[in-house]
Amino acid sequence: MSQLAPQQPRSVTAMDLIATAIEKGFAPEQLQQLIGMQSQMEDRQAAREYADALTGFARDCPMILKAHDGKITSAKGEQSSFSYKYASYDDIMGAIAPILATHRIVVSFEEPSDNAQVKRVIIILRVGTHVERRTFNVPAPPPGFNATQAFGSWLSYAKRYALTAALNLTGTDKDDDAAGLMDTLSPGQVKDLEAMIVTARADTVRLLQWAKSDSVENMPAKLFGPAMNLLKKKASERNARD
């Protein structure tokens, strides 16, 4: 005889409070107070989930490889120029997108302002119902022969700058990330991950597609933490539905 999973207590909603208050004959002012209290409780819970998500992201996010070469030439000419390495916006998003998804963090941007000298770029971070906006001022792109192309390059830079600052991303010139892909899960990690797959009733094939691996044993060790977090969330969601 199988054991039923323990039922999760249902959250009390504002409608529950209103219904109970109406039954007890509460005055309209008291009803409004109850609704306000419930709204504050929901806001605090959403803020906690947001903080937990950012903490988890910071723990799991690797250093971003700076794979591109840039060069700045001063007005004094080539003798005063210098080169540098950087990670493109696409590189950054490619590295952090799976980790953002694991922690349910949604990133979006608002259209830049029209100021001629400095444009305001707003990055929006959302976890569940909690939304935060971070504003960054970025010098406007210089006028050029191809205004559309110049703006596109500037916008990519502005989004990269805002994303890096908002999520406190760090970069590296050394390709440690590629070396890390050669390190696979330890036997203990394989055992723990397989047990969590069963607990979450997850699709192993989809998990391996997400990890870009042909087997659990060959999964990169650096993905163990994000994979466990993903499966734990899936298990929690299933328990809430059962």
C-alpha cells in the first residue's frame, strides 16, 4: 500500500479573509484593514523569494569568459591606444540563462531615454510577483555614418553594462570555464542527482538536454548545483500540486 504524500497547507488568501470577515459581520473599515494586512504579507513573501533567488544565482553563477578583443584609441593616436578583453551581451546571456531559469529570475529592459548626451537604461529583474528596476546612465552613442548600426552597437553595450552591474557579474580572461567542462560529476554526485531525479519525477532526457550531456555520469561537475536546485524546485512544485 503506497503512502500518500503529506498535504501541503493551503495559503490563506485575501478572499478567504473577506469571506470570513463578512460571515462575522465585520465593518467595511475592518475588511479593508484585513485586505491591507494580507497584501503586506504577500509582498514580504515575494521579497523573500526574490532575495533567495538572487542569493542562489550569485552562488551558482560562474565567472564570465572575456572572449572578445577591444581597442580604444585616444585623440593622440595609436601610441596612446590600449587593448582590452570583454564578454559580449550574447556571451553573458548564453552563460547565465540556464542559471537565471533555475532561480526563476526574468530579465528585461525598458527603452532608453531620448536625452542627447546621456541615455537612461533600465533593467528589470522579476521573480514571481516581485519586480525591481535598476537604472543606469550610459553616454549616448556618437553620431556616425550608419546611425542604426551605431545605435545597435551602443544598445548591446548598454544592456551588457546594466546586466553586469545589476547582477554583480565578474569576468575572467582565462578560459577556466572550458577546462571546467572536462570535470564530470563524482560518483557521489551522480548518486545524489539520480535520487533527486526520482524524487522530482523529472524527465532525465530533458535534464540531459539542458545540461548538453549524453549521460548523468558525463554531466559537467559545475552543473551539479544548478541541476539539484532545478530538481528541488520541481519536486516542491509537484508536492504542492499532489
